[in-house]
Amino acid sequence: MKKKLLAILLVFAMLFSLTACGGEEEEKAATELMPTVSNNGSNAEVENTAGESIPTVAYPEGEDGTWAVYWYLCGSDLESGGGFATYDLIELMEVDLPENVNVVIQTGGSSEWQNDVMSADKLQRWIYNSEGLTLVDEQPLASMGDAETLAEFLHFARENYPAEKTAVVFWNHGGGSVAGASFDELHGFDSLTLDEMYIAFATVWETSEENPPLELIGFDTCLMATVDVAYTFCDIAHYLVASEETEPANGWYYSEWVGALAEDPSMDGEELGKAICDAYYAGCEEVGTQNNTTLSLTDLTKIGKLLDAYETFGAEALNEACTDPAFFSQFGRVALASENYGGNTKEQGYTNMVDLGHMARQSVGVLDSADEVLAALDECVLYQVAGPYRAEATGLSFYYPYSADLYDFNSYAGLGVGTAFKYFYAYELTGELDEAGMEYIAEMDFEELPEVENLLSMDWDGAPLEVDSEGTSYLTLGPEAYDVLAGIGFSLYYVDEAEDMMMLLGTDNDLIADWDNGIFYDNFRGVWGSIDGNLVYMELSFEGEDYNIYSIPIYLNGEDYNLQVVYDFTLEEWDIVGAWRGIDEYGMADKDLRLLQPGDEITTIWYLATASGDDEFEGYEVDTFTVTEDTSFYEVELPDGSYNMLFEMRDAMGNYAYSDVVTFDVIDGDIYTTVYED
């Protein structure tokens, strides 16, 4: 384990000897009127709310050969609940810094710090340098999810600790392009959105795409390696280091990457970014959280070509949809089969982030611009690390509305980069465009929008099933299925009519699909997933060519978690990746990937309803058992009884339809199939 007890004791001995030397309140770079940014976000002229320009501050120049890392350390529940910020501070303090490297830290946003030095009652600013850790300033509590709080810290750090090369690192939860990062536990989990981040940086530095003022922006958070984040910072920093996927709580390996900088302060942002990526993956390997990790280094000075290709990609998709709305279904199936991040299921919640390169790669031959996207990604994403179950990651994700939630989409539309995909999604989700959207497609020579066929207009709910001579049930929809369906799978239920009970076992895509003719066959084998032989509810999270990922709701030592398991088609094996809490109501992704440990208690959750009524399925605790060294996930034969399957159809607008019921009676290992006609 990389968190060693001896290191902890040594560091706390150092911490106890610190003296606070907070000075007078620093002059602020921002005016009392917080600035606003036109054009919904990034890379625009910054003005205050009175329309006046922000006054210029004469900051001192950093000496040649110096480095500064400004660390925005919002502890939140990660610190109060697990002490993870303290662990990373301990890692940092394992490094002996040279005189030309400073780390400036602001702590806050947590109800409790798991050490005897940081205070939860105020914002504190620290300097870690060749002389150790020193408290240099304190401020009244304020939300670290507020632009002004960030701007004041950046101003303080730049004015007092300038350097030739500067990196700014965010530490906390992340939620992707819509939710942002730095969720403050003390202020209702208020977070910094991308436009707020841009406001804060633009009050302190003069922005420039040709010569960005900062060397590197880093997010030791979940889900922030997105096209929109890259655009936000492209005239602020030369390089971006961030993760497409959620990060485990061990996060960046500070003793290793800061140690690399200490050994060679002559390195530039590219070299430092690679060191961060390599250290992160090595740290994950040490604690066993590497399987679904991602971290990438992007050269933001080369992002322009990618943004152009991304806009063309969206415009070409919109053109296809305006020509034939059936393209929405085709693109939706590509999205479903593309690597996506943060869960994106009903059980876990939605981040709506998908890998741009994987989507483009699967669109080659359909959209001509896909090759341009891939070439541009290859040019600007300089380096990345990824675990075996994130093998398709290409470094940057983009927004796709898996949830079909209009509120979430509207939030994205006000923040995200590009125009074409916003109109594409608006048309996809609502079947229409506003006046600006109609003007946009008019320039593409479209005067009106064709009607979007969907499941509501196809009347496939309750579609009948048939059984062939082999006892296989099948659903016949016809060739129209290719034009309407964005995805198809099934739900499986155990039914006990004598006890008037129905149990939902979960969802999967284990079907045989004939898309040309629109015929879909069951592949029921009389088996289902289990943990150590205990049947579980399991929900398909990602369906790929090489592996599927499933989410299983459990109580782990009495707390709500989603256990992540993978089925590897090549190895024909199941693997337990770990447990996490999913996406919360604030859009915040859980960063604490919890590995199962011997002695842990797991309680399985089943979803039950009456067989005769129309009541909703409710979760019930069922089996409780103890994790051992040999705990594993595997399929078990279903016990004798009746099992109902519904083919589950989904369109690109988020509508669902369900087939009629097929019943499988399992008796002494034999399966008898019956379909019922109305």
C-alpha cells in the first residue's frame, strides 16, 4: 500500500510543529461586482456586471527556472468521510522540494479534516516548499464552488508566489461538462461550472490562445477530460491533465509526480503531465484500482483543429438526421456501443459523457468527418493511461444525452462548446428546433424538418412474440426496427403466482439480433449472475465488443453501493472491479471506488412487486454474507420456477416499449417456453 503508517506518523509530527503566520487580508484582483462572461462561457471578453472592464493588476514576474503548483483542495465529503485529502497532503510532504518549486494550497469545503492541523471553520492557505509546510493566510468560510472564491485564491497565489511555469490543480469530485468540479460540502455541494472557472482565471491572467499564461491545468477529480473542458482552458493553459472516467479515491500519486518535478524542475508541462499520468496509474496498480482508470494529457494549443473537426462531425450528423431522422437511431446505437463514463444507467445515474474517439471510430464510413476527428485527437492528446476495461479511451469525451433528460440537455446547451451537436440533440429529443436552429439548418439547404418516427408512433408496446421449433421465443418488428430503435435488450423476472410475488432480476442484452429483418431472438440459458452463489439484481451498464460492464446495487457494510462487474468475452470470465456510489442529485460522481476486502459484509437487494397488481417495484434486503479471499462473481443455474422475459425497446428520444411476455418454466434443469397471445 502506498499510504504507509510510518510516513503518516512522520508527517503528522511535522504538522504539529507548524506555526501559523497569516497576514493581513490580501487586496483582491476582482472588483466587488463579480464579472460575467458573454456567449455562455469560455474565451470571451470578461466584464463586470456594470459593463466595466476589470482593472489590471500588476503581478510580479516569476524568476527563470521556477515552478509553482496552485492546489485548490476542496476536501468535501471525501475528506470528512475518508480522509483522502489528508492522505494526499501526506504524500506531498514525502517530497523534499528544491528552492525553485513551490506548492500553494487552499483548503476548505469540508465539514471535518482528518488531521489536527487544517480547520473546517475557515479557508486556509498554505505554502509547501523547501522549508516544509506553513500556514500563510486565513479567510472566512466561503463556497469553494464559487467563482469569486477561486479567483481570490488564484490572485493570492499569483501575487505572492509567482513562477515562470505555473500549474493549477483541482482536487475534489467532478461531474463532467455540465456539473463541473469542486463540490463544497458546507454550501449544499455547490460546484464550479465551466463558465465560473473561466471567469475566475480570466480575472487573474490575460488569456491568449497563442501564448496561454499557465503551463498546465489538472483535475484530480472524476470525468473532466472533456472537449468542453479543453475548450474552456485553451487560452489559459498549454496542457490539460484530466480523467474521462471516474477516479478512485487514491487519486493522483503526489509523492511520485511532485517528486518527479522536484528532481527535474526544468521539465515543461508536457513532461510533467506524462509524469502525473504514469504516477497515477502506478498508484492505482499498487492498490488494485487500475482496471477502469483513465488519465490523459492534452495539448490545448492544438485543440483548434479538434474543435473544428468536432463541429463538422456534429454538422454532418445533423445533416444526416435532417435528410432522414432514422439516423438518430443509428447514431444512438453507436453511442450505446461506445465507451461511456460515470455509469449512465437508471440505477447509477447519468453523466452523459462518451468517448469522442470511440464514437468517431465506429462512425467511420458513415460520417466522413469521423476520420478528421480521429486525426485531430491523435494530434492534441499527447499521452494517456487506461485500464484494461477502458481500452477504447482516446483521451477526451463529449456530451451525448443517454438520459434523454431535457433539463440536463438544456444545462449542457448553455455551457458546452460547438453548435451543431446542440441542434442535433434538440431535434433528437423534441422533434423540433427553435428559430435559431431553423436558421442554422437553412444554411444547410433544409427548409423544414421531417417528422421523427419513434416508439410512441410505432405502437410496438405489447408486441406479440412467437416460439420456433427449438423453443426459442422471438420478436418480429420488421425492417423498420433499424430506423426506430436505438437499443434493444430484455428484463427478466422471477414469478411466484402462489405467493403473488414478482422479482425483477435485472437487464441484459444477451439476445440474437437480425437487424436486416428486424427479428430478435431470446438466448435464455437458465442462468443468472451471483456473488458467491447468491443471486443478484444486475443492470447492464456498457455493452462492448470485448466486454460488458454490469452494475449491482448492494449494501456494503450497511452503506449503499453499486458493485461493478465485468464479463470479458475473450477470457470468458467475470471480474469484480469494485464498488462505488454512483451519481448523486447534484451531478457529483462518487470518487471512492471501494475494493472488496475479506471481512466486508454484502447485503443483496432484490426488487419485488405483486404478481397480480400494478404496484411499483420496491427494493428489499435479502441475503447478507461475508466477503472472503475467494469471493467471486459467476453465473449460477436458476432454481426451478417460472421466469418472465420482456423484450425492452428504446428509441433515441428516450421512449421505451416492451413486448408481450414470454415465460420460461425451469423444471429439473429443462426449460419450457410459452408465449401468451391476447
